[in-house]
Amino acid sequence: MEPSMTTAKGLQTTWFMRLMQAVSATRLVSEKLKMELYPPFFLMRVKIRTLRNSWRHVRITLPLNTFSRNPGGVMFGGYQACLADPIAALACSRVFPGYSCWTRGMELDLRKGGTGDLELRFDFPPELEKEIRDELDSKGRSTPTFTYGFYLQDGTMCTEVKNTVAIRPKGYIGATSPPAESEFKTGGLGRVEDAVRDKVLSGLGESEEMDLAQFKKVVESMGLGWSDRQVEDLFDALDRDGNGRIEVDEINGKGWFK
């Protein structure tokens, strides 16, 4: 018989809920792979194309297939909503660790039919991030609204998403989502973080910056046995401004692997 477990609100969990929690908590895989293995998204066959700068820049492919196609031959709006729902809240939980973040409300404007695979494009506006930080400092809470969308292969927006996120302090009685833990963001690299950091810094030398190809050579020289994807995920995490290069101040500061 399964052990009885409950949520913070006293609701009994199911084996499926515990499976999803286990996928989120594991440190053995990258965040990209965690998203793709997350059971609902795994069944939808989503593909994480880009996940940079602590979720400030996200690109995800949502395929049109037998299950997502409606009788009219285009993608169900509800299918798009399932993927769009958590993205802004997930981004907020990474940018503002220690706070509980969840979707408060969402609107979809279905402008055009999704006639093929769609790309979800989410970017965290710097000015909105500042507004949120100011509100958290002054009020301890914030409820921002993000605008992002799904795009056709020709770059045309077919669906506009307006998503409102509740950001509340840890322990907030009405929270429906726990705060993101710091270890979740390390991608299972805790025991080698310092070694990689020192090796990369020594590889930078006088240039003070390094592109992906150079970064791969440095990591390969350490004999860690990482796949190309693992190396690329780490590079994306370090490339905080998304310019395709990592620099000394991105590595040598307090933000290393945070």
C-alpha cells in the first residue's frame, strides 16, 4: 500500500503528482530535459529549443500532430494554453528564488490558426523585472502580467498570451506552488562547479571572453564525459546576457551557478 502524503494545503497526493515532483527535484538532468520529461509535456512532445539567462529567454516548439489537431486541421487553443500556462510563473520562480510563484490568470487571443508546429516565445522584459523587484522590496509581493505568444514557422504570431503571475513570500498561506530551491537551478553540477569555474577562468586568459566552441574545448579537456547538450546547457546558463559569449564578470562574480 502506498504511503499517505499530503500537500502544503493538506490535500492527499497521488502517485502521478509525486512523479511530477520527482522530475522537478532531480539534480541528474538539465532544466531543458526536466521540462521535456515532465509527464504532461512529454506526452505533448514539446521540445525546449532555448532556455537562457535564468529563464529570461525561452523558446519551445509545440508540435502539430494527431492529438493536437482539431477537426479544422489547426492546433487546439487548449493545447496551446496547457504549455503557455506555467511558463511565466516558472520564469519568475527562477528570477526571484525563494518566492512562491503561480499563474493567477491567463488570456489567449487566437489570431490565426496553428497550421503547423508552433514556437512559444517568452522574454522577460528588463523593465518589468525592475518593477517586480521594487514591489517585492516595498510590499513583499507582486502580481505582474506578461505578454508572449505562439508563432508560425514564417514568424507570424498566431496566438497572443497574457499571463498574470502571483509572486508571494515563502510560507504565504494562499500559495499553490512551493518556492524554487537553489539546488534545482544547478543542474546537478554541485560537486564540480568550482573545478569548472577555475578551468574556464584559466582558459579565458587575456581575452576575457569565450564563445561556445572554446568553452566546449575547455570542458572536454577536463574529462567529465558530458554530452554536447549538457555542455551547451551550462554555456547557456553562464551566458547571462544571451550574446553568445561568456565573460569574466559573468563567471568571477557572485552569480556563478546561481
